Amino acid sequence: MKVKSIEETLEDYVISTVGGAYRTKRHWINEGFDEKSAIKKTFNWAYSQMESGIGQKFTWQDAEKGFREMTEIANVFADYCKQVIKS
């Protein structure tokens, strides 16, 4: 049985948290919360998700790096979508 590396574990946490945050924010918006409140509730959920792995599996610095990489990728996708819409 292969044991996951720290990098693989972090990837799983970041990908899971980003996807879950997207769904969680939409849930709170659909429940009638305004954007700011929905994001705050989503952040609290995401924080607890990440906190469960911090220290034992990876550091907050590792998590920051992972989220910044996801942000960069998401921005590239969004820019591409914008270009397609304009054409």
C-alpha cells in the first residue's frame, strides 16, 4: 500500500476545499444570504476543512501555496472564457 506524500495530501485538501467552497457559497446564496454573508460562512467551512490537516499533514504555508496555484489556474481559465465570449 502506497502512503500519500505531503504534496499529494495537500493537493487533495486544496482541490476538495475549493470545490466544496464553490458549492457551499452557492448553497448559502440559494438560502437567501447576501454575497458577503455567504462568503463568510463559506470561509468558516473551508477554514475548518483545512485546519483538520494543518500541522499533522502540512503547514499553512503549504496550503497558501496550493491555493495561490489554484487561483492562478482559475484566472487563466476565466481569462480564456472571456476571450471566447468576445470572439
